[in-house]
Amino acid sequence: MESIKHLQTLKRPVIIACRVMEPELEAARAGSQAVEIIYLEQGLHRTPKKLPEIIQERIDQAASYATVIVLGYGLCSNGLVGVTARRQKLIVPRCHDCISLFLGSPARYDAVFRDHPGTFYLTPGWVKHNNDPLGTYQVEYLPRYGKKVALWAIRESLKNFTHIALINSGMPESEALRRRALENAEFLNMTYIEIEGNLSYFEKIIRGPYKTEEFLHLQPGETITQSQYF
């Protein structure tokens, strides 16, 4: 019996994901605690040239025991380009932007974008780690530059945005998240909207099915390229 349990453990996928997705992934894997998820530092998308090396390192570490590795990332400003499957298949969401994961599909993201272009999206993970605009202003810009320059810097960086959107997937403390999103909108003089989230893509990352129209399938030795997303 013990050997059977051991084999079942070895057959589970290893998921390597951005920590911004932790609330949604943890909700999606409820009841499947045997699934292994390796969370990487949030904010690596700001340095996309470093992202492939960091992800590759985690893939190489998991390659000694995983039967399949699944990434919890969109293409992320080409931050996945160059990542290579090792001893096992590598499965990757077929999404340019991680917002598609929070909304359930790239098609849903495209529809939301058409309805509300110029939107800055907030999720529980962004707010929790102070990566919302207000958090960036308070934690990063204000101590470094002082109030006047910090205000100019945050508003200049978001000058092409007109809306702040909270993607609400029914996570805990949703009222606190809503208040924070409204504070962001007021601070930046933007229009606040709320969009219903969808955990289905996260559930597929956890359990499958990994349909080819939704996920890239890289065999051992194959490398992620930008052209695979078109």
C-alpha cells in the first residue's frame, strides 16, 4: 500500500507559478492538497529578461522527480521565451497576458478589453503584495522620491489608463479588496469598475485537461518561442 501511494505522489504534476496567482490557485486546488505548487517571487515581470533563467532553474530542480511540469504564467512580455522542457513534458497556458487566467480565457480577456480599453486590473495577489498603484506609490516611490516627484511618477506611468478594475473571483476579504480598489481609483482619478473573475483556467492548471487550444505542450528538449502563441 505504501508503494502505491508513493507512485501516485510521483505521478502528480509540479506547478511553477507567479505568487500573484496564489489566492486563486489555492482556491482551485481545494481538496487536492497533494498537488505541488512552487511559487516564484511576484514582480519578476518587471525584469522579463531575468524571468526565463529563474523559471528554468526551478524546472531543472523539479525535473528529477516530476512526470509533468505546468507553468502558471502567461507569455509575460516574452518572459517565457527560451524556457526549455527537460526530462518531462512542459505544459504552458496559451495566454499572452496573465489577466486571461484570472478571467478564464483569452477570449474573455479580449472581450473585456474591447469594452474597457485603458484598464489597470487588480487582483487579490496584486493588492496583498502592494503591487497596486497606490501600494507602489506608498511603498516604493514615496520613500525614494518624496511626495511631489512620487505623485508625478505614478501618474505619469499610468497616464494611458482610464479605469481601475477589480477582478472579483469571490476570494476571502472581497470587501476589503473592493475598498482598496476604490481608493486606487480615487487616488488616480480613474473610473472604478468590477469584473467577475473565473477560476476555470486555474482549475485546469491544477487538474487538467490540458487541451492544446488552451495549453502549449513542449516535449523534452523543446523551447518556448513567441511564435507558438500565434
